[in-house]
Amino acid sequence: MEYTIIKEAVVHEDDDPPLKQNDVLSSTSHITGNVVCSIAATAGKTKVFTSKSNMFRKRFFPDATIVQWNDWHWQLAHRITTLEQLTRFLKPTLEERQALEDCEGKFPFSITPYYLSLVDLANPMDPLRKTIVPTIGEAVVSYGEKPDPLDEDRTSPVPGIVHRYPDRVLFLTTSFCSVYCRYCTRSRMVGGHTEALEFHWHRAIDYIRKTETIRDVVISGGDPLTLADDKIEWLLKQLSDIPHVEMIRIGTKVPMVLPQRITTELVNRIKKYKPLYLSVHCTHPNEITAESKRAFDRLADSGIIMGSQTVLLRGVNDDPAVMTALMHRLLQVRVRPYYLFQCDPIVGSAHFRTSVDTGKEIIRSMRGFTSGYAIPQYVIDTPGGGGKVPILPEYEVGKDADNLYLRNYEDKVFAYPDQAVKEAIV
């Protein structure tokens, strides 16, 4: 890689740097009105969400008891899946109505009552509403978009397995989700069924058992935590019994959209197995509620390690204040920010995708102004099946025979002596 020295002043200072504040949570000069409400709601008291959820239940499900509301089976049985059902709760925009009227054979629509209770029903620009209610924009096919942009089908040696990296595989165990995110990478295959993928479980596990280079298995889907307790435990036991499998990860959005699913019984079952990690799909600070915190507490208290995966979405979380608030709230519930994904170019995703420069600017705005633990790794999962590539702002600005020049969070350039020691120190 070639470097070109740029003409910038190099800082040589012994004084402590000024305490430059970037108060993204209190500053509202660059935040739209709907986002300000979102940040205010997440800045402190989870009781706001609990009250909102209860008010929603009493208004729209007056016959449902609090016990029923907190039963994940009840939540699944009362999902909102049609335009007619949705109109009970909100007035669809023209774009939403057109999409829902023309949904035959398309990516399905589903929202749990709990998750809908987090949405500002009167606001079409509500960030969570944008991620779960389809719009006619999904019918627009833009440059570079494909049903399977990551070529997962091409790197699938047996049904249900994606083997892209040498030492790990993705195990697609179900095609069912309780809530369908409109930007889903696997919208081509999810659709409310589990039978087709479950049919291939034995063959997939046999492939993992025979391929001794596999040390890490990511159980995904769909959402595997929507499976029954017995099935989840069966999967974990089968994989844990394979000597060369060192760790298991579960990819899920359940703690955000269906936190009632994280029962004491489920946690007691899954915590028995070898190093288990949970990759939690989180989108916006409004998802972190009293209910989700209770689910995260159960998981963390049982010793399960949790990391987050967030997709960068236009008009949803593409603001430094929103992204920082999300990462801070995740740390508060013991979820370590892990990945920030550039939105994959699936068919009909242009209205969600930002420029890559937007993602870099968000990371740049966080570096130095919040804990390193709060900064996720910004990556692009490369189209064509090339895997994840990290994307960073330009911190290396030049190099000469003696030094590497680095730009810090205050936009100052510092020299690091990047040369091998030529003579031994006597």
C-alpha cells in the first residue's frame, strides 16, 4: 500500500487535550423531531415503555390479561399479518396501503402486538414503523440489487448450511420470524414456515460433524429462538457433542421483538451447553424497554455472552445521536456492540440504504467521544459472497521514512515512530 504525505501540521504537545464535549444525547440541533422523541424516551426511564405497552394492551386487547400478554405463545397467535388487521391500530399511508394490497407472493408482513406497542401509531415517520410496515418502495428494483446478494446459496454445500469461512458455518434452522424486518437479507427464503428447513437438520449436522475444520457454528434463520424449547435444546446438544465445535452462536431478534420468549425455562435449558453466544439484532434505542431488559438480565445472569448486530438504515438510525444512544443502552443491558452492517442490496432496499460515507461519519463521530466498548465494527458483507470487510474513517494520513502520521478524534495529526530499531540499545 502506498502512502502520500499530506501537508498538515503535526501536533507535538505535552498538555492534556481539552475536554471536548460531543453531547449527542442532549444536543438536538441536528436531530429531526421524531428522533428527538425517540431519544428522550430512551434516555432514562424504562417505565415509559412499560406504561405504553400496558396502555396499548388495554386499548386494543381489552380482553387479554397481563398474563396472556406476557405469554410468548399468545403474542405469536395474535400477530398482525394483514392490511385489514393493521388498520385497527393505525392509518396506513398510501405507500403502505399499496404495498400491503400487493403483497401476494411477496416478502410476508408480521408484527407482534408487543412490538407494535412500541411504535408511535400516529407518526408515519416513526423509526420502528419504517422497519416493519412495508411500503411500495420495496417494489422498486435498483442497481446492484439481488434476491441473494451475498451468494449464500452458492456457498451452501448442503441445504441449511452456508460455509463461507474456513472455520465456521451458518446453520439456517428455520425460516420463521415473529416480526419480519423489511430490509432482511434472507427475505427470499423466510415466509412463516419451519418444515422445509427442519427437514434438513440431520443432514446439516452430519456435514458439521464430518468437517473437522469447523470450530464455530452460528445458528440462525429466520429466528431460531421462535422454535420450541425441546427443539432448541436438541440442536444445542447435537452440536455440543461434536468434539471440534468449540463455540455456538445464536442469531436472534427475539429479545427486542418478543422478549416474553426469554423464559426462565428456556434460559435454564440453553445455559447448560458449551460456550454459547447470542448475537442480538438491534435497530433503534426504542427497542430497549423494561421488557427487553428483563430478558437480557435473564440471559446475562445465566452466563450467556451477548453481542449486538445493527443494520445502518436511512431515516431510522443513520444519525450519530441515535446510534450512540443505541450503543449506550445496549451496554446498560450487558450487550456488547459488535457489528454495524451496511444494508445489504437485496431487491427493493434502496430506500433503506445510506451511503458508505454516512456510516464512516457515524463511526468517526463516536470515536473519542464515547467508550471504545460502545463503538461497533462497521462492515460491509460484500456482494458475491466475499465475506465481511471492515470499513473505517481515514485515520492513517501519511507515512515517511521515520513516522506514520495519524489523525485523532479532534482532527489533529500526530506522528508515531514507525521504524525498526537499527541498532541494539546498549
